[in-house]
Amino acid sequence: MNAPYLAELADGIFGYVQPDGGWCVSNSGVLTGGGEVALVDTLATAARTIALRTAVADLARGPVRTVVNTHFHGDHTFGNQFFPDATLVGHRRTRAEMLGAGLGLTRLWPDVDWGPIRVTPPTVVFDDQLTLHVGDREARLLHVGPAHTTTDVVVWLPEERVLFAGDVLMSGCTPFVLMGSLSGSLSAVADLARLGAEKVLCGHGPVAGAEVFEENLDYLRWIRETAEEGWRAGLPPLELARRTELGRFRELRDPERLVANLHRAYAELDGAPPGAELDVVAAFGELTAFAGGRPPVCYA
């Protein structure tokens, strides 16, 4: 696996990109201005977050004063504790979901060297939107969930036309809506496309341009169509997944997410509201069965 790197998206704006973007190998945004730094998400393990902290320090743009969490998943939040002087910001539900989930993610991949992590939730929370200033730079925090989860926040820099999308968008990786909403994801991605972003850092995968919106919409529409056909035929999600040809989506990382996405689509076809709680453990078990009986590989 290639080493993480900083990609400059605009003057003083960076993406900390972790190839190859698979399970729990996520990205972080770095905003600098006025002698200080704000981060968009931390990382899954102690070692990876410490490497991020070192890379940011090497920029010599000032201390990290703010960390924004785009959602509650541990691969975007477990590193919060390594920025003890920063104000942690997130959606109101992100705090609650982090506290509720605890370190449960680590049990899915017990062989990963997670390091001395602990749950460190946001201390500043908001509901719909919040404006953050990093020096003279304006960053708009927008709640767009339910999408990937119910807590999704994106960070939009209107002057620079840069979007930090969290896991609402994936670059070269399979979207994942088990804990959020298929219909909500379709709406959120369409709305974000209208912002006019020129550079997009997704939660996983390489830096993207405006094409990433249609790429994600294409997959999500395909999930909707596939689910509707299987639901009408009475096929359980796992059986439908086994009968489904991935076609043009075969090259996306983590294709086994198909099963989980079908579970969410079926729930909505059954009348469940966007973001309704599903049995995540059972769905992940079927995802594992689809992948050959072993949990998908995690390189965190």
C-alpha cells in the first residue's frame, strides 16, 4: 500500500490522502489560515493519526485549533484524542452516536493495531449549519444526512470551490449507505453537485473533481433499480447480491458493500423512513458471507 500524502487543493488547503481508500483507510482535510489549522476528520488508528499530526506540523502553518468530524464512524473520529488542544466540532447526533457506538468498530477487525484510542466526541455541536473561520478563510459546515449515516456533515469552502465530503461521496470506492439512507444519499449528492465544487476530497480514495458526483449517483441509482427488481421478485438481499453482475462497478474498491446497500434499499421499499435503525451486525454478517466467509480485508 502506498504512503499517505498531502495534496494541495487550493492555496493553504490540503487533503491528507491515504491510499488505497479501503475499509477504515480514510482521508483528512487540512485548512490553514491566520496562523492556525483546522482539520476535517481524524483517522482510524493511533499510528495513522500521529502520522497525520506530524505531516500537519511539518507544514508549519500553526497549531491545530479545530477538528471537524463529518460523521461518527471510528475511522474518522478515533484519532480525535491526539489533538487535545483543539475544539472538536460535529453534528449533534455525531456526539450521541459516537458515545453509543464506543469502540465497536474495533471488534470487526480485531487484528488491526488500533493503538491506545478512546472515544473523544465533539464538544461543540450544531443541527443544520455552522460557519467556521480559519483566519480569513470561511468554511461552511452543512448537515446533509441521512446519507452515509444520519449525522453527515460536509465542509464547503465557497471562495476556493473546495468540498470536503466525508463519506457522503466516495472516490474509486463503493458507496456505503447501510447506516444512513439510499434515498437520502441520492438527494444529498444531487444537492452537493449544485454547489459548483471544483476539487472534492471524499472520505476515501483519491482527490476528485466534479465528475465524482455523477459517478456516485450512477452507482446509487443502480442500487435503487437492482433493489426494486429483487424486492418485487421476493429475493432476499444476499441472494440478490449473489445473482447480480457488478458490471461497470466491478473496479470499485470494496464491492461487497452491495449486500449492505441492498439491505438499506429494501428497508426503504418496505416503508422505513430514511435513517431508520437496521440490524447492522446481521447485515455485516451477510456482507462477510458474500465476500467468501471472511470479513473484508482492512489495512488500517
